[in-house]
Amino acid sequence: MKTFLKTIGNVFKKPVTTKYPFEKTFIPDDYRGLIGFDENLCIWCRRCEMVCPPGAIVFSQDMEGKQTYHFNRAVCIYCGECVRACPKEGAIFQTAEPAPCALKAENINNGWNKLYTDALASRELYAAEKKRKAAEKAAADKMAAAKKEEENKTGIDPDIIAG
Ligand code: SF4
Ligand code: SF4
């Protein structure tokens, strides 16, 4: 009888569940939602990429050295490690916006792995080009110094002698 009355009582009580998706669910203040990024504050140190456990952040780089931030919401586990590791407040931040369901195109196997690999390769290319240019400059500086030394010794421009 007691159980029966309790059941009847529950029929007239306000439901404790939320009628999602018709009603918005309660979001606590410290909710870890979508990751935001402000390229105007970023110092491009890539710490966020380094600490990201699943590899949801990657930076690509063009041959001028300009970096571009890429984030995949379907790969992110919303741990907040990137935000904690960032030395520049506000450059990367956790919003209270729940992540929408990932589209098939955003799935890890549908392009993200390739984008990630290509981004790392773009940085290697840039680093190799930077190294090549530095070596070229060092060789040119060395030649100029040798020429100057010769000129100081003889008082004659070695290029004139060679000519
Ligand atoms: S919240 Fe975690 S998983 Fe998501 S991008 Fe930041 S470090 Fe990576
Ligand atoms: S850790 Fe912060 S400053 Fe460094 S690259 Fe990431 S967002 Fe930019």
C-alpha cells in the first residue's frame, strides 16, 4: 500500500529528468566545453599541442614561418590540459559551450590524421629551409670575412687580382 501511494504521488511530481533536446540541460560554472583560441594573443609556443593527450591540436607552418592552429572537437577529450599549459592567458580557453556531435567528416579517420601528419611535415620543411638559408648566409659571411682579411693584408681587393 505504501509503495502504491508513493507511485501515485510520483505521477503528480515534477519530473527530475530534462526533456533533452527540447530543454537545455543544466551547465555548471566549471563545465569544460569547447576549446576556444585567440590568435591575437597566441605566442605560437605550441605547448598546447605538446600536452594534448589525444592529439586534438596541431599547428601547421608555411614557408614564411607563419603558423596556423588546427583543433578537432571530435578528437578532444575536454580535459583542459592545453589551457593549463598555455603561458599566455586567454590565447586558448575552455568555453561552457557543449561540443556538438561530430560530423562524419570530422571523424579522426576522415582527414584529421592526414591533416595532423601534413602539419608536422610542413614544420619540418620550414625548419629545413631555415637551416639551409642559415648555412648559406654563414658561408657568404665567411667568404666576405676572408676577402676582407686578404684585402687588409695586401691593400688590394682580391677580386681585382682574380680578374
Ligand atoms: S581539452 Fe584536452 S584534449 Fe582537448 S584540446 Fe585541450 S588538451 Fe587536447
Ligand atoms: S600554448 Fe597558448 S600561446 Fe602557446 S601555442 Fe598554444 S595557445 Fe598559443
